[in-house]
Amino acid sequence: MSFAPPSASAWGGPAGRTRRARIIAVPPLFASLTLALLTLGTPDLSAQSTDSPWSWSWLGAYSLTGTDPVLATPYSVQPHPDPAVPLLYAALSGAVAPFGEDPALHSGSTVLEIDRETGAVVRSFPVGYFPTELTVAPDGTELFVTTSTESTLFRIDLGTGAVTPIPLSDSLGGPIGYLSGIALDATGTRVIVTSNGGSFDGSSENVVVVDRASGAITARWTVAGAMNRLAVRGDGRVVLPVGFPGDDFTAAPVVQIIDMVNDQPVLAATLPLAVDTADFPQPSDVVLSPDGTRAYVTVFGGSADVFVIDVDAASLLPPLSLGGPEFAQSAVVASPDGAALAVADFFAGRLRVIARLSGAPVAEVPGLDLPNHVAVSSGRLVVSEQGQERISLVALTGSFLRADANGDTQVNLADGVAILNYLFAGGSLPCLAPADVDDDGVLDLADAISVFSYLFQGGTPPAAPFPYAGADPTAPVALDCP
């Protein structure tokens, strides 16, 4: 019997625990199963393998079909900033309305709050048409959303669920259209919003800084060109990729390095990116290295390279090649340990994983449908797919499936038997963490009983990560399955 989605999940437990074996009394229901395996002996924890079958593997998907009254097409996804809080947020953009038609008939207008483990929708928030990018405040109290077909930033109070629209205008009072990129500043008190419309929406400025507390615009400035995502370093330095610089559709993209001084931009450098301009390429994403010294920029069309920037020196470094023909790069994300980059190929429907420092190929994950955004959450990549009403999950190295004690990527009777064999008959397990089914920090008979109870009596499901592989939410620093 393979696992089925659970009706509940358990999240608690102390971090950084030492797992140990413990023997408890056997309930009569399972006596016949356990007596055949009861053999005295002390389990050898040091002899266990740390191999994991989940390295960069497609796991499955959260289906969003029927979630939104228009279209549930997810544009971007963001995890809650606290790893212990099992929530994701997805912007449902829908489709671009044909010229002259009512956007309400085509565009999505919803942000979903999703249970990270089960994919269940916890709450939904109504926002403007065609929501695109999201950012969650570091304290997890607020979520901010840009909408492409409205000149409005939406603030969502994650405590009360209240949604507040914040109109964005230039210094002359005109609306700023085609909102796209969004990021919090280094202090976490202000939101930086960019426009993908360049100067073609008629606005005088196309970047605004919004105070989180009041919603007031504290600064505006103009960048000639179109902007999508941006990155902000801890010291306030901003990495801002710009497409069609100078509002010139024939020009190659550039990256601006900006220092924020009293909310005002001080341009440190403008770095041109060497790409083929025949297909009107535009920067699609940017991610910082864990230490913030490097930025990695992807371009949609015109290049099969990931561009590397020395953020301190504000200079270009040699790019990392993705190999093969031109690559429609739509998103990039760094693995939690910073060793690898996963780059989404929009039209080919795949992720290509490369070593962050050398560019050497690490893995490839196919089977996606127009992947548009990638984020990391609890040992998984979560991928929004514009071609499907779903969010796909990819397990990272070190992930495991709770209760998959024998490591065959399923949860069934054999797993309970494997735990009993390990405890009492000198058997081995490929990894200890999955066998701690109830996540209480000890490996004992109760874990085998939990498997049997879940499978055959409708008992409590295994603790997270389940029913999808992922990281241990109660021991995020040192997994038992690296």
C-alpha cells in the first residue's frame, strides 16, 4: 500500500536532537507482527548510510484546478520566511487579456495561502487583476503583491487577512503601470517596486519606495527601460537588471548596481550583458549568493549563460554556461547550501542545475510546463507553472520522506517491518530520520506502530515531511540524510 495524502500533519519537536533507540510496550493489536522480529540487541546508529534517493527529483504537484473563479495560473510563489511555519503564497495571474477585452474575463485576481506539506489551500486573498510578484515581510506579518494590469500595490495583513490597496503614482500624480519587481529594502521597513513598462506607460518615474507602516511613497526615480525582479543585499546595495535600456528594444540588457542613501538611489555601475538581441531578450531573475558577494542574473532569450556579478566591486565576472542552444531562462534560485543554482527553462519545461562556482552540470529536472518562478522551501523547490494550474515540487539533496524507512520512496507495510527488523533483529536502515515516524526524536517501537496504524486503521499520518519528501522542519540545521 503506497502513501495517501494525510488529513493532518504534526510540526512540533525540538531542533538539533540526537536520535536514539528506545523499546516500549507492544499493544496487543501488533503483537503478532512484532513477535516474529523481536530479538535482543542494541541498534548500531553509527553504521547507517546517509545516502538519499531524493537528490533533485520531481516529487509531484499541488493542483490548483478550480481554485480561482477565472484562472488559477500561478505566476510566482514565495514561502513563509520562518521555516517552522508550513505555508506558501502563490499569485494567481491568469492570462493576459487580448487587446480591447475586459481584463476581468482573463486575469486572475487572487493570492493563495497554501499548506506547504499537503498542498491544501488555507486562505485566499482578493487582489487586483493579474497579480505577479510577492514578497513576505521578514517577521511574517505582511505580504506585498504587485499587479501588472493595475497601478496598485496590495498589502495583506497575514494576521487578520485584511487586504489594503496602495495606489502607486509618479510625482505628477499619474499612475505607474505594469508593476512587476518587488523587494524589501535592507531594513525590512520599505518596499521597492519596479515597473516592466519602461517609459511607455506615460509615467515620469517607474521605481517607487513605499513605507510599510504608512503605505506612503517615500521616493521615486526613473530607470529608462523595463524591470522585472531585483535583489537587495543586507547593506542596502541593490542589483537591478534592466531590459531595453534607454527604452530601446534593440539594446542588450544591463544590470545597475545601486546604493540606497536616504531612500534615494546612487548609481554605482551599469554593467552591459553580452546577449543576442535578435529576440528582444530581457532579464528575468536575479539571486544573490549566500554571502551576498555574487549576484546571478538570468535572461529570457538571447543567451545560454547565467551572468555573474561581483557585487562588492560592481563588475562582471565570467558567466556560467548552461550548455546547449539558446535557453529561455525564466527563473533562478540557489540551493540552501549555496553550492548549486537551479535555472528554469520556460519553453523546454525543465530545470537545469549547475554548480554555482564552476557551472558544472549537477542535474536536470524535466516534465514541467512553462516554469515561471522557483523558490526554496523546506528541502524542496516549489515551481510555479504558467502552462498548468499547479505548483510542482522538486526534492533537494538531503530531503527524505517521513515513514519511508526502507528508502524505496513509498510508505507501506515494508517500512514498518524494516523499523522492527532494525530495532530487534539487527537489520539496517538507509537513513534514521525517516524511521522516526512520529518525529519525537527517538527511534523506537512506537514508530513502527505509527506506520501500521496509519496504513490500516486510519491513524495519525506521519509527521512532516509527508506526504512529499522534504527537510525535517524540527531539525533544519543537520539532517540525518544529507
